[in-house]
Amino acid sequence: MKISIDIDLSPQEAREFMGWPNLSKLHEATLSQLSEQIKDGNQEAMMTMLKPYLDGSQHAFSYYQKMLESITTATSKK
């Protein structure tokens, strides 16, 4: 026996149902402050925010490159 239930909720309704806080005002305030800092020429704020993502993508690319090198090396030895 298989029972399937579909629930149609908006993100706000889902947050309320789960008891999670609504952080949309905090999100808007943070983005507006960041936007003002960038308009004022503070590129440091943007780089501080993007640094974790950029570092992660560099590590992923490095891993991918090493994987391709190992495949190439293994194939050339055969």
C-alpha cells in the first residue's frame, strides 16, 4: 500500500508551519547595506562576502584537475 500526500505551501507558510523565523527583513537590510557600501566604493565588503565561495570553488577545481591528471597518467601507463 502506498499513500502519497501533496502539500502546496508558500515559503512563508512553510516557515510558519515549521516554526522558523521570518528573516526576510534582515536579508533585505543586509543586502541594502552591502549595496550602499559597494556604491560608495568599498569593494572589500564584497570580497569578504564572496571569499568563502571563491575559496571553495578553487579547491573544487584543484581536485578536478588532480583527478584528470591521475586518469591521464593511469591511461598513458597502459
